[in-house]
Amino acid sequence: MSNAPPLLAARGLRFARNEQPVFGPLAFSVDAGEALLVQGDNGSGKTTLLRVLAGLLRADEGEIDIDGRPAAVALRARAIAYLGHLPALKADLTALENLRFLCGLHGRRRGQLPENAMSIVGLSGYEDTLARQLSAGQKKRLSLARLWLSPAPLWLLDEPYANLDLEGINLVNRMVQAHLREGGAALLTTHGAYAAPPVRTRMLELVRAA
Ligand SMILES: Nc1ncnc2c1ncn2[C@@H]1O[C@H](COP(=O)(O)OP(=O)(O)OP(=O)(O)O)[C@@H](O)[C@H]1O
């Protein structure tokens, strides 16, 4: 049995807006090789939780550890890849330029190049298309290519299936499966149907505060 600490652990994590509780206190952990499925109705705080974990919002209380260490800014920057609702792309760069730019900024997964990632997500032929000219689903695929290229072990995926066709849903699942096989972990939010990838999965149910 391994004594490795969880890749992500949260204790007593609580978040409120204008003194109105959004979630918590929550305690959960996810090990390398596991997925954590964050479920809950619209407005139950799933996006807020992921933003807190990513360091984009500050929790009111609680602790977050990454790989057994307090999640300081530099550690989060290295360890976390966040896929939000909006594709964080540079609209006036081409698809390939976007990926190259991000690899220059954050480094890249060993053995992977932007060109391979374009092909993996089914965007071969769109290398020179400006990001703003891509459809919503194509932008999502480009964000998935960016995710795939990230060297970060911990994926925070907010509604990763949104805007994707069936093949895109399978693509997300294959990516999650491969990432976990390589020792990564993934948190995924969903408010409904979930096309579960066949991986070891923990569940976290959020309930909308009264
Ligand atoms: N920028 C904001 N300012 C004020 N309140 C907000 C803001 N963003 C979210 N909220 C509120 O916080 C609560 C949790 O929202 P959140 O987006 O985290 O829920 P969610 O579970 O991700 O919902 P959905 O399934 O609809 O995406 C909701 O009551 C929402 O109205």
C-alpha cells in the first residue's frame, strides 16, 4: 500500500457570499489515479468550489493541501489545470498559436506537442484558424487540447461535457482515463447526466444552501 498523501485534500472548506453560505464546511480528498465527481443542482456551488480550489476565489475557512503541502500560489500554478465554462483563449491568435503561447507560459506534458494535441482533439486542419472563428464546440476542443498539453497533475474540469457532441464526450473520457493512468487526478462537475469515464471515482454531492 502506498503512503503517498492525496493529490488534493480539503478540510473544513467553507465559502459564503455576503454572509450567505454557498457551500461547506466540506472535507474531501482525491488520490493520484482517481476522479472526484462533484454533483449538485444548478446554483449548488460547484463552479464556486472549483474556483476556490483553483485559487481564483478565497475560502472563508478551511485548508487545502496539494500533495501533502498547503496550496500556496506557486504550488497551485504548477499543480492545477483549470477548465472553466469560458474558453480562456486569445481570440486573435490562431488555434495553434494559442497552444504554443500557453506551452511557452506553463510548459507542457512530456512527449506532447501542440500539433499532436490538435490532432488528438479532432482539430487537425484548423491550426491556422483564428480562435474567434471557431464554433463553441471547437473552442471547447481547443481548451481540451490546452488541458492535455498542461504538465499539471490535477485537473479541475467545470462541466467538461458542455457544448460537446457524443464524440467529444468520449474524447473527454479518454483524456481523463489517460491522465489518471499517468498518475494525475481530476475533479469534474456536473448537474445532470454524466458520461462516467471508467476510472476509480469518488463522489461529492453539493446541496444548495437554504
Ligand atoms: N459572481 C457572482 N456574484 C454573486 N453570486 C454569485 C456569483 N456567481 C455565483 N453566484 C451565486 O453562488 C451560488 C453558487 O453558484 P455556482 O455558479 O457555484 O453554482 P453551480 O453549482 O456551479 O451552478 P450551475 O450548475 O448552474 O453551473 C449561486 O447561488 C449563484 O447565484
